[in-house]
Amino acid sequence: MANSHIEVVFHHGGKFENNGTFGYHYGETTTIKIDPDRWSYFEILSILKEMGYRNVKDLWYSLGRGPVLEDCLEPLLDDKGACHLINIAMLNGEAHLYVIHRVCEPEYLLQLECISEPQIDRPSDEGEVERDSADLQVDRPSVEGEVERESAEKEVQIEIGVADVEAVGEAEVQTIAPEVEPESEVHPEMIEVEVDVLADIEGMVEDVGVE
């Protein structure tokens, strides 16, 4: 084409509002010189992607030259609309394209891509928590061991005390047992004496009877 330096003004980062007058507010403008032979709907999307806009909702272009947009906007949906935009730029020296975004401004999207997830410090914190838990778990067996040792010492002392009591009891029984004498012990000498006395008494009785 004869005119290879066609300018397209991209209005981006804003939105349409009616603040007394209908217009595109809170945005920025970027003027790009394009090659009409390579211009297409997908070329527009590629340019916007290089600018940082990946979530494009709508594209609109102005039919006039002035800042008044009311009743002067047409949606750009395909290559037919892209060719119409080129014709307006050739007639007026430039064309204006307005971008409606789905989420947010490109600067914010670029920051989200550059910022890495803050998960680097988490393993160290988790490691400290695990080490603290491990320390607590290491201390517990020592306490249980002390309790077991104290219980074992108490059991040994109790067993020793029982053994002493049993030993003392047996010793007392052994010492006392020899001192006990049987009540019904009979001496042969005493029996003989009693027999002699009875014999004498019987003799005396017989003598008296004879007299």
C-alpha cells in the first residue's frame, strides 16, 4: 500500500463511563504504527498480549476523530472490523481502538507473574516446629524413665521391708518356742512315789481292821 505508516491509538487500562459526557476514563494511550498488510484481528490480540493484556473482554473502535464517543463506537469482533479500522486510519490519519479488560490493569498482571509464591520460608518454620515437637518427644521418655525407676526403687524397698519383717517374725518364733513346756508331761519318779504312799495307806487300813 502507498501509506505504510498508519497509526492506531490504543486506549487501555480504563473503562467507559458517563460522567456528564460519555467517554473512556482512567486509562492510558499507546500509539503504534502498524503495517496494513499484516493487520488483522489476531494481530491486534498479539499486540495487546505484548502490552501485558491477556484477558481482553471487548474491543471497540471509533468512527470519528474527536473525543466524543457517544454514538460513534463500533465493536471490533473479526478481520472485517480490523479492515474497517484501517480505512478510518487512512482517511483521518489515525484510528482509535478502545480495550475493555476482564480483570485488571496490565501492570498488576505483570507483577503477579514476576512475584514468586512466598513459600520459601515455610519449610524452615515447619522444620522448627518439627524440631520443637521432637524435643518434646525426647524429653518425655526421660520423665517416664524416672517414674519407672522411682517405682522400681519403691518396690525394692517394700520387698526388703517385707523380708525383714518375715525374718524377725521367724526369729521370734524360734526363740520363744523352746521356752514352752508341755502341760501334760508325766515323770516316772512321781508315779512311783504315789504308788508307795498308796501301798502304805492300804497296809495301815488292814492292820486297823485286824485289831
